[in-house]
Amino acid sequence: MFTEAQTDFQDFVEELISEMGKFDEDLLKLDAKKSLLRIYRDTRFSKDKTPYKTYFGASLGMGKMNSKSGFYLHVESGKSFLASGIYLPDSPILKQIRKEISLFKDDFLKTIEDKDFKKYYGELDDENKLKNVPQGFEKEDPMAEYLKLKSYIGVHNITNKELSDKNAVKNVAKIFEAAKPLNDFLDTPILNTQN
């Protein structure tokens, strides 16, 4: 039963990569199987020693150790969601992104105030947000609230019914596409530091 479900999920991800390749050619290089998260839970520091996850996840384009922005698909009965952006990047990357936001605030705001982004994602997720503006930035910076974020992620909850719809792949790709401008903005400082 698990193997069948995993195969179905992998097939879905394969179709999704192909569909998303229409707006992000880099994704076409991805291997659907390698994009799937492992089924085994890391129980070393957890009171819950259940060995297996109760969901499927696929990371699309996020790079090793969240080193760049990308897309994430989480499928769990009644708790499925899509996420786009960059999740808890390492300090040097996070600092570069914050500098970019501070310097190019209008470009950043344009990505998150876009009508399609707002429609699907609403606001950026503020989990793990700092209480104060991080060191190296002015307290009065007009982008202060965004500089306090440790992740730059948009989250869209999705129902079981939406995932089993015959147009699910196209619909999910469309939701992800709405976050492509944000991902491009977030990747600019990362690519600049790698060159």
C-alpha cells in the first residue's frame, strides 16, 4: 500500500516538474525520485520515536541545505500545503537576502504585493520571526519588519479534493508560478555571491 502511494506521488511530482518547466526551465533538470523526501523520521532528539513520516514531501529546486529558493509540496490527509521561497537559510545567505530587501525594497514589495501572490499565499509566513531588527541593519529601516524574518516563504493550504482533481497538476503549477518572481528576487543575492 505504501509503495503504491509513493509511486503515485512520484508520478504526480514528475508531471508537476514537467508542467512547472514551462515557467522555470531549471526545474526540468530535476529527477522526481530524488526530489522526494525520505520516509524515515529523524527521531534522535524527539520524544516521539515513530520511525516513519505520515506524509509525502517533495522539494523542487531548493538546493542543498536550503541554499536557494524553490518550491515544496507537502501531501498529508487534511494537512496538505504548497510552499514557495527560502526556508531558514544559513546566516551568510540570510544576510545577503536581507541586504537585497533593504536596498531594493520596491522590487521586493512588488513580488509579495502582486495580485496572484496575494491570492494564493496572502502574506509571507512569519514563523521564527525575530523580535528586533537584526544586527547590521537600521532600526528605522522602512523594511524592518521583513528584515526580522528568518525565512521568506509563502504558504498555500490545499485540500484533498483539490489534490485529487483531474487538473491538480496544472492547478498546483499555477499556484507555484505566482511565487516565481519572489523566488527570482531571493536568488539574486545568492547567485551574486556565488559568482
